Amino acid sequence: MRRWLYGLLMTLGALVCLTESSFAQGAPKAGAKEASLLIKEPKTPEALFDAVVLMLDLERPNLASQYLNQLMTQDLDDAVILRMRDKHGPATFLRLANDQRFEPQGPELLEKMNAAFKRFAGDPARMDKLIAQLTGDPEQRESAIIQLRTTGGVALPRMLAVLDKAEPKQRDAITYALTRMGKAIGPALIGALESPSERIRAAALEGLGFAGSNDTVAYLWHPAFSDKSPPGTQVTARRSLARILKDDPKKTGELTIFGAAAQMEKVATTHFRNEHEWLLNDDEKVDFWSWDREKDALVSQSLAPKTASLISGSRIARQALDLAPDRERLRALYLALRLSLASHLAGPGAPLPKGSGTAHDVALEAGPELALNVLDFSLKNPNPDASLAAIQILSQVGSKRLIDNRNGQASPLVAALNYPNFAVQFAAASAIMQFDPDQPFRGSQRVVEILKRGLNDAGSRYALAIDPNKERGSTAAAWLGQLNYEPTSAATGQEGFKVAADRGDVSLVVIHAACINWGLTQTIANFRADARTAGIPIVIYGPEGFDAKLARLIADYPLVDFATEGEASFKRGIETFLAKLDTPPPAAEHRNERIRAAGFWFAHIANGRRTNVFDISSAEEALFEATNFATVGVNGVIGLGAIATPSSQLRLQEIAVAEAREPAIREAAALQLSVHVQNHGVLIGKDKALQVKQALDKATDRNVRQALASVVGAFRPEPPRVLELLQSLPDAALPSAPE
């Protein structure tokens, strides 16, 4: 009867739409009050929802919104919502929630429906009744399986708990039900494989043969072929593998362990790169199933996709390592996943958890070679968290030999200097400085560039748009600004390369596909060939579908992707690409710590006579700017003192004579100026030297006066002046006796 009435309503509504009436012609204005199309207005919640669905089908969004608003003022108990769900299906609720025209009522109704269904599906009394019916007559059993299947994975915890303690007949009935419940229970069954109960693991393995997919295979290799698996477990797991891979559970003889670890490594690496395609819930999170050993039960948690991937990847990598314990890549992958997970859970900028049983302490004890392999793997499969963690370990257990080329290629530590994340670059530079190399090496000048950027790090992110069309390039730059970048632009590839190489702080480049002088391919090739720009992520933007023509170019060069023109697609493309590479911008406290560290290392280079390894002359401007800050001012002065240029000597003089400067900075500058003059001669004019003498006469601070006096002496005054100074001394006498 209800279906007949609903059909009649639809027919009447369609007829009304086709006739000329008092209704306004054309599409109604958004939000406008619209006359009803129904002969009789709905009053009950279910009738209102029928009207909402009807108006959606008739493409009358204003009326649908009006009825939805009325519906949301009703008392919607679980029974009513579930009857609405049974009639129209969950997809209708999702359709409303995803349509911006029905916000916020659409999402609110979906949330109510999900909550009601979870309460209904997970009701223990109902679950026990359905589980008991699995051993009833065929009709009861079939009805119970159908109802259990509608719950998705919600019924699994109770079913498995009963199965673990059940008699053989009921255990077999529950296992059979698991094979009939569809692919929706696959994630829950994977979580059940962690159970300490062999009965539960066996049932989960059997169920995965029917509910699993190619994504499930990685979880079945270990129980199928590990020496630690009981014979019965091996048989069940192999049967499920054969069902998925060979479409025949009897073909277990065609399965071999050869290649299993490599396949598992590939899947775990996808998780490490945060590229696994999870099925997300309404909150854009993963319903992640695992075995809670404290509760001894299967539980579901709502996790961020990255968190779920690091946990799943760690589990798969560990099992792969158990199958192939001598494989170095698997060792590096597993430790990289564990370090990344520890860093991710600790939060941005937080130190790695330390202590017995932590990934940090295991990595320390495992030694520098494995940590170097972890870094190498993390750079090639971009993961900033793991890269930073590996560098931290290397700085504690490594030595300067880690800078040497490795297998004919640059050391991973040197390669990290060009990683597309400044936190990683700075950590690598600091680790290298800690090793205190005494000979130039490949990348030594890159260390200076990174320290220079760190010294003046204001927390801004800079991006460059390269486009021959000025208006289009300005628009792209504006979109970059909306993505929280400080944008700049260039008209040609050659000009853009020069900007990025000279600045040293550009963290993203976007290039239009119609790039000129150089062309697109040449521009990208030059960016990747120069150490100063090799690690900058590049996004090519152009017309829709143009990415197919650029597929080879994108594949040939690392850290290159494509985004379609248009504000929404441009921003989405960039955000998706960078999400795999970036860590959040550092907090102010972390930036300040980086600034202090950069100042310290510049002073170390100057004081330790390491300018033969690190030429810091290019950092002169940055060092001079640093003298304005109390935390690094003295270190900036020391760095200037190690640069043998007239401009550096002049900057030291300017600081030394500036009465507005803090006495400690003036004293340091004067002392460095004195040494600079002794080592390189007087490189400033007589007028500047005279200013030092005048500053000495005016100075009141004792330390500043002494430092300035040393400068005047370094200028080697003429004999008359020397005589004048000697005659200014008071007559020789014993010091006054204390009273």
C-alpha cells in the first residue's frame, strides 16, 4: 500500500509540474518559499521524508529543503529513522548529506541515521538471537545471515566472541555465516587475525577467502607460509589465498612462497608513502579494526588514513621480514615505518619517544648503517617524519665517514640536503656540522645555503609561478597566496630558475605547460640538475586532460605532478601532491631554535677555521641581518669576522661604532674587526677608521672601550699619534693603599 501511495504521489507531482498553474515558471530562486505540489501535506516524519525524496526526484530542491527542515523539527527516534532507512536505503541519506543545498540538515540527518543503525546493529540481545538462529532450520539460518550481513562489520566482535567458546556445531555455523557476509566485513576479519585465539584466527582466515580481495592477500602470506603457523592455519590460509588468486580453493599446490615477501614489501611501501586508498567514513577517516588484547576483543577505531597506514604497513613489513629475515630493504622499511609511526603519534616538532622498547632506542642499538639505509629509503619514498627520525639517530651514532659517497652515489645524508622539506634539509646540515668535516665534500656549499636560510627563517613559505601569460601567472600566484604561500612570479623558465636558485627559500614551483625560454622540459631538467633547486616540488598546470601528454615527463623526474587549470582543481591538485611530502610548518619555538642553531654553526665555522670546507661569504647579508637579534647577534658578528671581504669589514665597523647597539654586540664586533684588520689589512677608508677613534672617545662602557682601542691599534697609528698616546699616561706611582 505504501509503495502504491508513493507512486501515486510521484505521478501527481509530475502532472502538476507539466501544467500551467499559479507556480512560478523556471527554476526557483535558492532559499525562496515555494508552493507545495502535494494535494495533502505530510505530517508524520516518514511522510515528510517521502516528500523530501519525491521532491529530489522531481528536481525541486527548494521544496525538498522545506520538507527537510520540517522533518528535522520532528521527534526522530531510532525506530522511525530505521524505517526510513529500510524504505529508501542509506544512499538517500548520503545523497542529502553531500548536497550543499541541504546543509546543515542533510549531514545532521545522516549522522542521526548512522548512530541509530549502529545502536540497532550492535544491540547484544539482538546479536545473540541472530547468532543462535544460525544453528536453526534452513529458513531461520538464511534470515539470520541476511540480517547479520546488513550490519557490516558491527556484528563481528560478538560473533567471534561466541565462536571462540562455542561447540563445534555452532562454531561451524558462525564460520559459514562469515563466508556469506560479503566484502564489507573484510577489514574486520583482517583485524581478527591478531587474536591470540587459534579458533578465531582460523575463522577469520576462512572468511577472508570469501570477503577478501587483492588488497587482502598481503595479510595471508605470513599465516600461509610462516614456520610459526600451525599446520591447520597454513592449510586454511592457503585455501583462502587460492580462492582469491586462483579463483579455486583447491589450487593451493600452485601457490609458492617465492615472491611473497616482495609483494608484501610493495604493499607496506604504499602504506609508508601514504598512498593506500582507504575506504573513508563520513568524517573522512578510516574505520580501523584491530584486536584489543586488554579487552580480548575485536574493536574498531576511527583513525586518520595516515595513522591507519603506518600501523598496517608496520604489521605487513614485520611479517614480510619474518619470511625473509636477511633482506636489508625489509629491515630498513620496517624500522622506517616504526620511526615514522612514533614521530607521527608524538606530533609535529615533538621529540621521538625514548626508552626501552621504543623505535628510537632500537634504531640506536642497531647502528648507523641501518639508520643510513632507513634515511635512503625514506628519501626515495618521500616520508619527512621517517627522514627526520633517521637523521636524528645518525647524529647520535654516526661519524664523518657517513658523508662519503656510497656505492658511487652521494651519501643519503648529503642527498637529504636537497629533500623537498626544509626541516629535513636543516636536520641533515646540522648532523653534518656535528661530524665536523675537515675537508671539502660534495654538498658542503649546500650546507651553507641551508644554514643561511635557517638564520633568517621567519616561518614564511615561498612559492614561484612561472607563466608566459602575465595575467594567468598573476592569478596562479594569487591562488598560491590563498594556500598560505608568499608568492612570486616569473615570465620564463630561465628567469624562474634564476629566482629559485638565487633565493634559496622557494618551497614550491608551479609551471604552466606553455612555458617558454626555456621550454617546459628544459626548465624542469635544469631545476632537477642543480643542487640548489633539485629538491623543490614542481607542479605543472594546464588545460584539463593535458596531463596525458605530460605523463612521460612527470614519470621521468622526481617530485613533479600535474594540476588542472581552474581555481578549485589547481588548489586541490597542489594540496594532494604536497600532502605526501610536507610536514606542518614549524611552530615559532622550533623556528627560534633553528635560528639559534644556525648562528651557532656559523660561529663554529668561523672559530674552528672551517672556512676551507664551508665558504660562508655568500651568507654575509644573512649574518649581518642576524646581528639585530639578541639570540644570535654575537654569532652573526663572529661569522662576519671570518669573511675576508671589504664589505664584511665595513659591516663590522658599522656595528662597532653604532651607539644604539647593545654593548655586547658592539664589543664583539670591535674584537672581530680588530682581528679582521690584522688578518686582511685595512679594507675601509680613512673616514671609517676615524669614526672608530671618535667612537672610542665617546664610549662609556669599559668593555666596548677596550675593544675599540684594539681596533685603533690594529689600524697602526702614525708615530706622532703613538707619541701622543704615550705622553697621555699619568706619572708612574704606586697604587693607592686601600682605606
